[in-house]
Amino acid sequence: MDLDETDKQLIEALQGDGRLSMRALADMVGVALGTVSNRLGKLEENGVITGYTVTLDADKVGWEMSVVVGLRIVKGELLPVQRLIADDPRVFAVYDVTGEMDSLVFARVSDRDDLDDFTKTVLSTEGVERSTTMVVLNTVKEQGVKLPK
């Protein structure tokens, strides 16, 4: 789906504040209320907008540590292992990657004991050959997907 300027303005406005009403969006973008409704419907229908959500501050809700884990996975087991790991509520992203590792896992844990449990349970899943865990010391930037320029 090709996005025109109106679509882009609507998306950017919602990314700034996902609670904006359709009337507020119409005023901001300078289009009719019906146009906003139709455009958002098409963006949702075409999978451009996949949902509306709340963004939480991980520290304030009890996720004290973020970790990035590189995994080497047994040949032929990649997708089943990734799906199993992705089911853990501490995991917020799983990626196939090129290079030395087969997969990258991004997770949040509540403390050292939780990291120990995560390492000994989730990261010891059958099919994982090797894992390399890195603890995030400081988050410089973290945000959702933005529109390309």
C-alpha cells in the first residue's frame, strides 16, 4: 500500500499521541472527519496499523534489567525454538539474524534471580546449542517503528 501525505500525517499524529480522537486528527491534518475514519480503516485493513497500545516504562513496572541474547540453534530447529522462547512473557522480541548467531532475543527480567531463571530455563531450551547473554547497562534510545523519510 502506498502512503500519501494524509496517511503519513495521520500515522505521525497517532504515534505522537495514540489517544487522539478522530475529530482532533481531522483538525490537525486539515481533512474531514469522514476522511480520517476512512483512512484509518484502510490503514488497519491493509495491516499498516496493526493495533493501538500503551507504552510502559519498563523500570516503573518492575523490569529492572534488559538483556540481549544471541543464540546458536540446532539446524532444522530454528522456528520451533524461536516460537517456544517467544512465548515467555519476559521476551519482547525475537529475530532471525545473519552472522555468527542464528537468532537474537530481547527480554526484560525483574532482577538477577529472574535473569538466572531465564538463563537456566528459557535459554536452555532443547535445540539451543549456545547462548551469549548481554546485560543492557543504559538505554540510549528505544522506540517503535517510525515512517521512513
